[in-house]
Amino acid sequence: MSVFAHLVEQLADLLQPLFHASAAAAAIVLFTALVRLLVHPLSRAAARGQRARAELQPRIAELREKHAKDPQRLQKAVLELHAAEKVSPLSGCLPGLLQLPAFFLLYHLFSNTSIGGASNGLLTHSLLAAPLGGRWADALADGGLFGPAGLVYVVLFFLVAAVAAFNYRRTKLMAAKNPVAVPAGDGGQLPGLAAVGKVMPFMSFFTLVTVAVIPLAAALYVVTSTTWSALERAALYR
């Protein structure tokens, strides 16, 4: 934690001439961008995997017809097809999973009043009038929704809502263009998969709840990463 805190402080010092009192917030945005650059090769691999899975759908449909009366044989044949084509159904999860440690580091860093036995100096930093260690509830208590700190959250919520709407539209279009069916033995989908498919386009909107309940520093990470993801997916999944 102390090493990570020192890294954020060093980045803030480098950015201070440009961003002044909000240099630590800018450092968090820069740190998030660096993390996303590191996992970008995995994001590209995930995009290739999704295209490969879409291309396998006609062959999976053939297997469904061939083994309609033998569910176990059907599942085995689908797994063998994925293995033969070197396509992993879980490859798209890796970029998100690898970012979790960075998020939790920021969350804990700006939730603790002390680090390594010393006072946590990062809690003195802010984004404009909003302390980086504060939450939306703190901003509401200090000036209300349109107070100096509250307005910072209004901007963040607006940005998250815009990104979520963009992701919702893209997810719906991609689902209509490349419907992915995980076959069950009766030729349909596995139970509950249809419901999951309906909920997925709305998942981005849950980020609004996350931003509201975590420290502002962690919220900046989430907002920056979510925005990066939207732009990255738009470029990779054309």
C-alpha cells in the first residue's frame, strides 16, 4: 500500500504544474490509462475470440441438429469444437479480472486514514471541491446535489450515463447481429441464458450505483476505465 501511495504521489507531483490542486485526481486518471494500456493486448485477443465464437455458431447449429437426442454428446462435441479451433468462451473475462487488483488498491488507499503507520496524505487531495477520499453522501451533506462537491458527482454521473447508453446501444446491435446460443439437449438454450441476454445490455448502468458508494478516487478509476472500454470496444468490435 505504501509503495502504491508513493507512486500516486510521484505522478501527482509530475502533473502538479498542469493540474494544480487536482493533480492527484489527474494522476489516478493517468494510472488508469496505464493499466488499460497494459491489458490492451488481452482486450484485442478477447475481440478476436468473440469474432471466432460468432463464426462457430453455424457449426454449433449443425451439431445441435446432429445430437439433438443426446445432450451429453452435444455438450462434448461443442467443447471439442472450441478446443479444436482454440476458442475459449472465457477469454473476454480476462481484461476485466486483471484490472480488479488496481481498483481494490485505489479503493483501500483512499479508504484508510493511515498507511504504514503514518497519516494518509493522499486524503488531503481533491478533484476541484470534492475530496478524493469522500463519497457522494459526503458531497450531499456538504452543499447538496448542486454544491461545489456535488457538481463534481453530477458531471461523473452524466459521463457514466452517456457511456452506459452508448454501451447499451452497441450491445443490442451486436446481439442482434451475432446471437450466441449455448445449446442444451432439446435444441434450445441453457435455462436462464435468455434472461441473462436481456439483462446484459443494462449492466453498464449499474456503474452509476458503484460510483455513488465508493471513494471518489476509486470512482475516477471506474469512470476512466469504463469510458476507455467503450471506446476500445467500438474500435475493436467494428
